[in-house]
Amino acid sequence: MKNEFGKELDKNGYAPSILKRHEGCHICGRRDLALQRHEVFHGNNREKSKEYGLWIEVCWNCHNVIHNGNGELDRCLKKESEQIALIQYRWSLDDFRSRFGKSYL
């Protein structure tokens, strides 16, 4: 299966991430811990994050901070991801809002 931009989705529905890739955790850079996928736009937008490649790989510790921290890291990831998606997919802010409900910029 492919997304609307022709990117192949893996068996779990993930398009390749369009966000900067690190060899280790996207947040702390550690390479000695197992990594988990984090959909930047989670909740109701989780499937869209997967489909558009708006996910990162993070260690368990950083994943916990994203979801249970003060929210600043989560907001920064959303803002960065939106900026990259606007460029990558040539979306306007209205295009982004129509898919994700609001802009984080």
C-alpha cells in the first residue's frame, strides 16, 4: 500500500520518516538503548503521522519525557515536523490544518 504521495507503507502502515534521521535516539542520540517509534502527531492523528512519515525513533526514556514531561518537547517536535511537512509535501498552512486540525506554528 502507498500513501497519496506514492511512498510505500510498511506492514504496520508507516511511510519512511521524512524527519531528520539519527543513528540513535532522535532526542538524546544514545545508541545503546532499544528505540521505539514515536508518532509526532499522536492521538486522533496517529495514523496520519504514520502515513505521512511524521515519526521519529526514540529511546524509552525520551519517549516517556515526550508523553509525560511538561509538554515543551512535544510542542517543539510538532512545530519542527509541521515545518518539514510543509516543505516536503508543498502544503500550505490550510493544507496542513485540513489534515491535522490545526497548525502548531
